[in-house]
Amino acid sequence: MTTAEAEVTRGSALAHNASFLLTRASVLAAQRDNRMLEPLGLKVRSYSVLSLAIEDVPPTQREIAEFLRLDPSQVVALVDELEGRGLVSRAPDPRDRRAKVVAATAQGRSVYDEARGRVVDVMSHLDPDDAATLQRVLEQLAFEE
């Protein structure tokens, strides 16, 4: 894109639409993080599942799907891939034996620790007060139902 084209698109009404800007920022961050995670054989979605599986109380596949706003079949595929690599395991949920919890293995924890160092905080270049405000606003937007 030339500088003139960039100026035209940045001047468009769409470039001032908050929903578009959030989506664009998310896409750009995911593309960058996918590049950073590639040497570990991860992408943003599989990293997200692994990140949730690290928790002290492992989530169920359904909880992962709901939190990440993915179809349950997408989560099954992601967990299958991570399980095949020995990064997570499935076990019956002690709260509901019909459900399966997803927990990180020792190898998964190791890969997660390395991956966490590769994922860049998109707000790291912002003024700390601006970053805190943006974090608070994003949490409000992300968790409103």
C-alpha cells in the first residue's frame, strides 16, 4: 500500500469505527503472534487452549469453547492436536464425569513457558496509564453479555 493509499483508507469512515479498529488490531496481533509461535508448532488458538489448560483448576472443553467463543468442534480439534503432541491430557471432570477437563502436561507447561515469552503484549509500547485504561475498557467489552 502506498502512502497516498494509506492516507485515503485512514481517512475513511471505517477507519474511525471502533468495532473495525478492534477487529483490525486483533487480526494484526494474531498474525504477528502466529509468526512468533510458529517455531513451537503453535498458533494463537492452540496457545490459548494451552494457556487455559495451565490453570490450577483445568477447564472443560465446553468451558474453553465458551471462553474463546469457538464452536466446540473447533476446541476438540485443537485439544486433539495438543494431546497428540503430548502437551495436554484429557480426564473426566470430577464435577461432572460426563465432561472432560483439559490439563497441561509437564511438557505442555514447558512449551507454554517458552511460548509466553514469544507472545508480544500489544500494549507494551503505550503509556502505562493509557495501557491500563485500554485494558479496563477491553475487559468491559470482551465480557459483556
